[in-house]
Amino acid sequence: MSRDNRKPTQAREISIETNVNLHAEGSVLVKFGNTHVICTASIDNNVPRWMKGSDKGWVTAEYGMLPRSTNERMGREAARGKQSGRTQEIQRLIGRSLRQSVNLKYLKDKTVQVDCDVIQADGGTRTASITGGCVALFLAIKNHHDDQRAIEQYVAAISLGVKDDEILVDLDYQEDSTADADINIVMTQDLDLIEIQGTAEERPFSQEQLAAKMLNTKFLADLSECYTKTLQDLDVSFDSIYGPAYKGIFLASIIGASLGKSDLDIPVSFNRKEEKDHGEGGDLIGQLPSGNVLIIDDVISAGTAARESIEKIKSIGANPKIMLVGLDRQEKGSSNISAKAELENDFELIVSSIVNLDLLISFVSDDPNFKEFKSDLEEYRNNWGA
């Protein structure tokens, strides 16, 4: 698969030409390689009916492709009398993303309509539209709106693909059409995530492949903040941190580093899956857990792995006091009550999570981008939940 001499992690040449439309309040021609999109932003002194009286403004988007933007002429959707599902999905994504770039309060009683028209398509039209659309939106606000506080942060988007177990950045059409999986990522200028869309086309992509791109320093900092904020809300003290192999290792490490910034000097340790009989030997690395121990892990399922960690800590004379995980799957333990409740009862342990499965189901129910997962999650809850 040709990349035009690009490295796997290298984007195509990107350019944004501003003020390309004589009439629009803001306009750009954005190019991601051979994908070219004209983005215009128009300001209307009105808001949708359902927003009247809200003291806020609105940002919305429309997306379309010119008939000869593709290899072969495609019919105009207007001639068919309806937009395709793809078009509707893309323009909703653009609108959601651009609303994250502004403070709607300072667009009071105005609507900014961003139109993204693809004049030449070679993959990545939605990511180009989001990136160019944000620039057009800001130009409109800067030049034709009297409250610049409406501008908050730039947003941009990029695509990833998996082909033959290799991750590629910014796919062109040839790459996109033959990729095993493709992912679109929308982020702010501070590298905060707005949206991730991922689809396995030929075969599933592994968590490790996704982690290879997502587990960067900014993502880990955000993850650490979620854990430390939950710890602060618990308001309990502990003397050492323990991270069970494997995911608990890096989780304990980044949380320990975060707590260290607050001048907390707390030892961190973790275990190996197999005991070594050479070098430092044993199955524990770091200062041995002592006193009241905080156990950090990614999930609680049936509680089997948690019990192993608890017994390991108790065997060296320490007290497992708190267990904090990212997700409580709310599974049954060895009885009809939840694994979380069993651990709390059996070991007088504080068990907490950032989110649980019920909260996850509620989230996907409210977000149209994730509704397809609702039935699977509910089935899991019904089959395995307490």
C-alpha cells in the first residue's frame, strides 16, 4: 500500500487558505493531500426555536460532496430528495466538534452555520472538514461578531488506520478502502479528546494497537487525574500503593507520579506474573507494601484477580485498605451479590471505581455515536451482573 513516501505516522501535506469566498463571514480552502474542502461560516441573527430564551447561541454544520469530487460522478443528494445516512452522520460529527471550540454563551441569539463542501475527495473528508471548519468559524467570529470571548480553543481531527497490523496516520482513499480498521479522532488544541470513532472493516483491531496511539503523555495525564480526583473524593489515607500486573503496573506508576507532585512520598510496588529466581528475584518489584495499602487496577469483574492481590498483600503483613479501579463491571462474585460487595464484606476493604457498568450504559444510551453498543452492554449486565 503506497504512502507517497510518507512514514506510517506522518500526515499528508496540510494547508489552509483563508478568505476564499467573497460573501461568507468566514471561509477557507483546506487541503489534506488531495482531499480539498471549501468551508464557509455564515452568521444568522437567530437561533433554533428550541433555543429561544436560553441566552445562548448555536453552531451547526452541513456537509456535502460535489458530483465530481470522486472518481466517478456521483448524483446530487438534492436530486434524490434526501441526504444519505453517511452525510447526516458526518455533519452531526462536524457540528458536535465545532461546538467544543466556542463558548455558546457569548454567541447569544446568533447561529453560525458552517458549510463543508468537498470539491475533491481522497480520503479523510470529515477530518479535513472539522479542521477547516474550525478556522472558518473563528474567522467569522473575529470579523463579524462583537464578543471575541466566544472563541475558546481550536479543534482539529485526524484519521488512523490499521493495515497488516501496522498503524497508519491520515489515510488517503486507497489506504482507507483497504484498511482492516479505521479510526477518526477529534481533539482540542490542548490535546483533550472530543470524539473517537472507530470501525473494524476487515477484522478487529486489538486494544494494544489502539493503546499504541492513545497511551501518550496527555492521555495518561488525563487518566491519572480521573483516578486521583476519585481518591480525593474518598478522603482516605494510605501508606503504600500496589499495582497488580499488568495494567495495574502503569496505573500505579502514573498515579504515584501525580501524587508526588503534591509532595506525597508514597512507595509504589507491583508484582510479576511469574517469580524470578535470578537478579533481584521474587515476584514483587519496588518497596514492599506496608501499612495501609491502596490497590490500583483497571477493572473489577468477578473479583478473582482482586482476591489474589489482597492475599499477596496480607501475606507480607500489610493491610489492603482501599481498592480503586477505573470500571466496576458489577458482576456477581461467588454468590448472588456483586464482586465489589463480597470484597468489601470479606476483607473490610473500601472498593471504589471511577465509573460502573450502569453509568456506562446510561452514557451510551444518551449518545447517538455509541447507541449501537447499548444492547451488548445490557446483555452483559443481564447475564453476569449482580
